[in-house]
Amino acid sequence: MDRKELAAAAFERTRMPLVITDACEPDHPIVLANHSFLALTGYNADEILGQNCRILQGKGTSPAAIAQIRATLRAERELDIELLNYRKDGSSFWNQLHLSPIYDDDGQLQYYFGSQIDVTEYRKVQELEAAEHRLLKEVDHRARNVLAIVDGIVRLSKSDDAALYAASVQRRVQALSFAHALLAETGWREVALSEIISRQVKPFDVDQVTLEGPDILVPAPVVQPLALVFHELAVNAAVHGSLSSHSGQLRIQWHGVPARNGFKLLWEEVGGPAPSTDRRPGFGTIMVGAIIEKQLQGELQRVWNAEGLVIEIILPLVSCA
């Protein structure tokens, strides 16, 4: 067997899909295609011979990739490129294409050699790994945020009594746990404001609590810090405010503020004990203010009147997400 026969046998028997096009003819028609190429594309030899390789292109094939192939053929260069191709039955596959010019003894371009590798499964693995990497980064980011909040709670919670200190830390971490459960239920997407509030006031007498407002969705990064705010407000109402009295009521109302891309919430306590004259802020009050005003870039105002405490919160959800 001479070299040409040996090359022809290797061309035909290799498991890599191969084609050769005639560079001397207009539109580079296919003049040779091995069995692997026919098996990959679903065409038979009669259907593929004389055709341009664009027969494998379709609606999802990148125009930029097509333009790059054309430029390569005009310039008589080699090319390695990955593009979406289509089989005869219309199914798609990702093709790692290699093009190489073939010259005669006088240095004149005669043919173009093309090899294909179906890299569809490899791309799926790459995409899966990329998605996993993004997920791990997101989990890391969320975990760091939560741990930062927990660290602040542990460091700044104050009590001379070890049991009271432990209880105050535990209930605040539990509030974050409720918020985490909400996020898990929604796939770490947006959560309804009403649901965030109700989860935090539920441990207290809900018969004394009225919630009223339209459906407003809170972005996932805002859910946990906002849940901690409502937890602190609810605990304060239960210990010192309207929920500490059987006749007390807590009204929570909110509405959207389109101009701020957020919402305005009114927290009204009525029927509770007379407001204390000692207005020195405790840790809970300081933390609520810091979360709303510094972390979430919102506004918070407290007013004590004859009926009880009124808190107004304005929160721009876009900027704090």
C-alpha cells in the first residue's frame, strides 16, 4: 500500500469526523467525507458531496463564527473555532471545528481540510461547573453576610445576666433562621413583605396585630436584615409596648413608593403602657436604625405620642438590593 492509499484508509477509518472541500471550485464544495462525519451529521454521502459545509448551519449558529470562517478561507489561514451546528434531523450539537489549507507542490491552494469534534457533552459539563462555581460564590457571599450579622449580634447584645444574654442572642439568631427558611422556600428569590413581617410577629399574640398593605416583593439580599428589624420591633412591642397589654394593638401598614422604588411602612402601637420617659436607645434600637439607614439606605423616624409609639420606615428596595 503506497502513501496515498494509506492516507485514504486512515481518512476513512478514523473515528474523527473529517471532510475535504475543493478550494478551486466556487463555494468550496465537499469532495470527501468519511463515515464518522456522516454518522455525526446524519447525512449520507450522496446528500453531502458537492454541498458547502454551511449545510450544517442553522438559526442558532453564531453569525460572528460564520464571518470568521469566511475570512479564514479568503486569507487561506488555519482556524480553530467552536460553533453550533445542526444534523440532518434538526438536532443541534456543538462543533469544535479545525480548518487547514492544503497546497500542491507549486504552493497553490487546492483543498481545505476540516475536522470536527462533537463537544456538546463537554460544554454541558463546563456549564454545570460554571453554574456550580457561581452557586458556591453566592452561598459564600450569603453565608458571610449572615455571619456578619450574627457576629454583630453576639458582640453587641448586652446583659449582666448570662442566661438573659444567651436568650437575647438566641432569639435574634432564630429570627434570621425564620428568614432563611423563607428564602429557602422561594428558591432564594424575592419574598413577600407581608410574609417577612408575619413570621416575626407570629410568636406573639397575632390577634392583637393587624397587617395591611399591597403585595410587595423584597429582594433576597434584603430579606434577612429586614426580618431582624421586624423582630426587634416586635420584641420591643411585646416587652415594653402595645403587645405587653391585653388591650394593646399593633397596626402595621405599608404601601409602595414608586419614586423611591421601594415602600413606606407605618408601625403604630396603641393601647399599651404609657411611653417611658427614658429614651436612651438600647442595642435593639441602635441595630434597627443601623440596618435601615446604613445597611439598606432607608429612612426611619420614631414618634412617641399619647397613644403609643409610631415608627415610619421608607426603604428603597432597588438601591439596597
